[in-house]
Amino acid sequence: GNSVTQMEGPVTLSEEAFLTINCTYTATGYPSLFWYVQYPGEGLQLLLKATKADDKGSNKGFEATYRKETTSFHLEKGSVQVSDSAVYFCALSEGTGGFKTIFGAGTRLFVKA
Amino acid sequence: GAVVSQHPSWVICKSGTSVKIECRSLDFQATTMFWYRQFPKQSLMLMATSNEGSKATYEQGVEKDKFLINHASLTLSTLTVTSAHPEDSSFYICSARDASDTQYFGPGTRLTVL
């Protein structure tokens, strides 16, 4: 079945450091890929998405590229801020699965000033 | 952007009672809504897919008689936890899918069963 694997956290970085959170997926078809963010005490928010191979999703300085050859969708940001501290979830959604969204385990990011 | 609300945001109940959680899409119609459960510091686990006017589709291992789902209109789905027990304590999150297949998530409902 479909699944998402992302790097375990927590990840602790200093402000302005470079961020990478790895995500790989297993899917039977051609899924759409997502990164969601959950700030403390809040619900999930869509951060970015990509719907086909080689697409790059970007938002708020975060980027992720849909790599079909490596089945990956790694999240990157060139310079993190304290306000980026949150839990980040990689996810996929596939039409053949009724558009259900399958989430990774989540990676908690702490950014120190 | 689109907004999904949940009510209540938190609830405490006694063991054996039933609790109803509402999920509403406030500014769009959602033919499909999803219910998730999130344990502390863990990911979201899909419980069921709720389609307006039809029976919900439950994921393997989810008891449909315990977690009753009703999707009565294009903007409202409800999850009722029947005869709740302490092990049902969790964070329940709904999402609604709009016409462009974008999912919007509610803020979640924290259930504590004493």
C-alpha cells in the first residue's frame, strides 16, 4: 500500500541555518505530494504541494521538488527563523485511493535564536 | 482561504458516555470529508472517509459502530464516539475537500475520557 517515510526528529537548528527534512514515499500510481505544517496549539496547514514529477512546490521560503526517480519530496529552506518552529508532515494523496491523504510520522523542528 | 471549523475544541467526558464532534466547511461545499485521529507526538491516522448522503468508508481496524459518522449536508459532518473509554482519548481532526481536490483541515478536537 501507499506509505510515507520522513526523517525522525526532533531537528534543532540555529536561526538562519539551512533546513532539510527528508521524505520518501511508496505509491502504486502517480500521487500528489504535500508538506503540511502544524504550529503549537494549531491545526494543520498546507505548506506546499506538487502534483506531478519534477514539479517544485514553494511557499514562505520553503521548497520541495517531486522526484519520481528517487520517490522523494524533501523539504528545504535556506534560512530558518524561530517562527518556523513547528511539526512538519509529508503526505501523499492518490486518486486511485479515493484521494485519501496518507501522512508521514511528522518531524518536529526547533529553531533557536 | 477556505475555513473548516470543529466544535467543540475540547471535551472531557465520563467513561461510558457518548460524545459528538462537528466538522463544518464554512465557505465552501465539501462532498467529501475525512476524520483523523492523532496521538500525542504522532502522525495523523485516517479513520474514515465521509461522503455526503452515503455511508462512511472506514479504514481497517476502525470500529464503525463505535465511531459513528454522519455527513448530512455538504457543509457538515459529525463524528460520534459512542460509549467512550479512556483509550479513546485523543485529538480528532477533520478535513474537507473542495471542488479542486484541495484538503482543508479543522483545528482539531481534544477528547479526554475520564
